Amino acid sequence: MTRLTALWNRLLAVVGRVSMYRLVLVSLGILTAVSLVLALFDQVAPSAPALLATFVVLNVACVAVDALGQRLTGRIWRIESSLITAGILLFVLYPTVEPLGLVGVAVAGVLASASKYVIAWRGRHILNPAAFGAMALSVITVSSGAYGLGAAGWWVGAPALALPVIVLGFLVVARADKLRPVLLFLAIALPVNLVRVALAYSGAGVAVDIGTIISTVLWSSPFFFLAAFMFSEPLTQPPRRWQQYIVAIVVGVLAGAPLTIGSLTLGPEAAVVIGNLVAFGFAYATRARLRLTFLQRESLTPSVEELSFRASRMLRFEAGQYLELEVPHAHADARGTRREFSIVSAPEELPVVKIAMRRGSQSTYKQALAEIEPGRELSVSGIWGDFVLPRHTDTPVLLVAAGIGVTPFVSQLRHLRMSGGARDVVFVYVASGAEELAFRDDLERAGIPVIIFTRDEPSDLPAHWRWAEGVRLDAEGLHRVVPDLESRHAFISGPPGLIADLAPALEKAHGLTTDAFSGY
């Protein structure tokens, strides 16, 4: 398991260099180019002219509506969002060159983009825009009888596209860190659909080899595309993992066995919409675009500073969770204008919210964040995360912080101190040097054993702290400084590359939970 954890975090270290928006957009662009080539050789159902015509109409419709919507709402226009919505719809709707069909395509694009502003809660959309646009077109077509308008076709479920969809989709899922919910969705949708198809053939009296049915369901279904580019969308997912599992079950069942109401069949797009509503039910209190007003910054180490904000309204979070902060700025690089930060402050400190960042990065985002002045308002798209301590306070824990990865632990320790809680905690702190040990006051006030791994020996350590004295942080070294490791649930936080290096050292722990700062 720890080897898988290491491999997974090495992958996060790579894909985290690109923003989620940019990765999805590039992946959809590659799939579009591949589809055009395949269309020339009749390997996908739509023709190349139909793909091009539908592509143009969708992009014009989505960009125009988003430009108007964001102007009316005063938001900063993100053209990447418009292009992603159009790109997903290209593979969900059936491409055409017929005038009435292109009108239907335009209607789907308009409704998809409009849903971001109309079907929204406190400035944040509730439904996956592409799923809603496709479902709305299907409803309009069936209810009006104008079948020339078209409907959701999910032609992306073509054997020739299966491999590129799986490869690119896997990268998107990794960047969103939604692998487990996605796997659960697939583990439900594929078998349910297999049974449904088998029963349909049996009911029609058609004898079909089970191997053929399995092959058809695997390589000719839209589920891989749906899972990667629609179900995994972070903004429509609930904050906790167990909630995401429930949504995965709901969407998997409904996508695998679509419901029929009269002459209308609720396809996979409707399953996504219903799943979005379930997710919203879990997280309506946190599914909002919050406004944070910058208060001040405080230097903690030569390379780390803490930033304090005041929330525009009361928000809820658990110690150890993270927020996504948007810093609009011109000429953003590939990492984009949003970044995830663990919340440093405890829930008891609200409405003050604190984060920490490492200075010196050459990313345009970090440069823009370093230049904000007190009084500046920034947007937070939501709060997520399962990196929280066990609810049973009698569970001994080991906290391993690598560099800036100390931040979620500071929130947890502040919460314990302010709420009067007590736990059996051992803290291992890995830093490049003694001068880079941030939040020493918080760790000292927590009154827990702290073991320091640095190149040089820190000075003036409290009585319950000790330097590892050059011990290498591997399985043997960790067991030497934490002899009761087997009885503790280990939590490790830091950059993905460091987590990948340290995870094997924790294979003897009672349990392991990681928190990678992807894209930081």
C-alpha cells in the first residue's frame, strides 16, 4: 500500500504543475484532434465536417453566454471554463451539419453556460454545466417532438477512443485527487450496465456471448469519459470522501441503468445532474464562493509567511481541511489563478482565516499573492478535505510534517488546545534547516513530543522536543525515534514528491493518511 502511495504522490507532483482548468482543456483538445483524425478513417460515428461544425457552434454559444453572464455578475471572465463546457458537450451531444441539429447544439451550449449563473448557490454553480445542457436538450426535444434538434448521444463511447480517454482521463482524475470515488463509480456503473444489456438481449430472445457483452460495455460505453471529465469535477463534489462515495453510488446506478419516463430516457447526463443535487444536499453550507478580506502577513521563517484574512460571512470547516483561493492576475502561467491552501487557523478563530505560503516561487500566482495589500478581497471557491484527525480521541496518532506541510497540523493542534481536547500525539517535523521550523510557538503550546529532522541542530529546544541527531528518515530511522509506530495512525503532509519519498518509511504504522500539496 505504501508503494502505491509513493507512486501516486509522484504522479501528483507531475500533474500538479498544471492547473486543473488547463489540464482538462488540453486533454479535451487532444481528444478532439484524435477524434477528427479517426473520423477521416470512419473509426468514430460522426463525420469530420459534423465535428467541426458542432465544435464551432458550441464554442461560440458557450463563450458568448459566459462573457455576458460574468459581465452581469461582475466576475472575472475565465474563457477556459467556457471552452471546457463546449469541449465536454462536443463528446456528449451527437455532432451534425443539419441546420436544425446545430440549433439544438447551440441551445444546449447556451443552457449549459447559463446554468452556471442561474442554477447557483451563493455565486457557485450547483450542476455540472455540460450535463445540464445535454439533459435539457433531450427534454426539449422529446417534449416538443422536434427530434431534429438532437439529444445526448454519447458517441465518445467508441472503441477507438477508449485508450486516449482512459489515459487522459486518468491524468485529470489524478489532478483532481478523485481516484477512489471514480473507481467506485466505475465499479458500480459497469456491472449494472452489463446486467442491463444482458437482460435486454435475453428479453429480445437474442443469444449473445457474455464475452462480447463485456467487451461492448467496457470499450463502447461512455462511463470512462463521464467519470473523468464530469463526475470528478471538484466544484460539484461534496467536501468529504464518504459523501463522494455516496454520490458515486447514486450516479453509478443511474448511469448504468438509465430510467425511462414516458418516451424520455434519462441517460448518463441525467445521472450526473441527480448526483450533483445529492452532493449539494450534503454541502450546501460550504458550497459557496466566499469572500476573504486580506488583513496582514507575518514572516515565520526566511521562506515562509502566514497570511490572515477576515471572512465575509461565517463559514464552517474542520481542522485539517483546505480551501481554494483565487488570485486574479494578468498573464497567468500554466498553474492558473487558483491554488489550494491548508487552513492554518482553528475553527475557533473564525471569522479570521489564516493560510501560509512559501516565498520565492516564480509562479505568477505566488507573485500576485505576494503583492496583495490589506483590504483586498479574494474569492474562495470552497472548502474540502478528509485530512482530519480520527473522531475517536483514544486513537494514538503520529503527525509527520514535511516543510510547509506543517500547516494542517497547526490547525488541528490549535483546535485541540482551544477546544480543550486531548490526544496521544507524536509530531515529526522535517525541514531543510533549523531556521525553517515554522509555527514553533504553536507546537510548543501543544505540549506534545516533537522530533526534529534537520541538517543542523536547532537551538533552545523545549524539554519535550529532540533533534533526530542525523538519523535518516527511513523505515528503520522512524521506528528508532517512534518505537510505538505500529500502534499509531500516521498522518503525513507536504509536497507530493516528499510524501512519495517518506511514505515507505510509514509502512509499519497502524494506518496511513496523506495530504499532498498538489500544484503548490
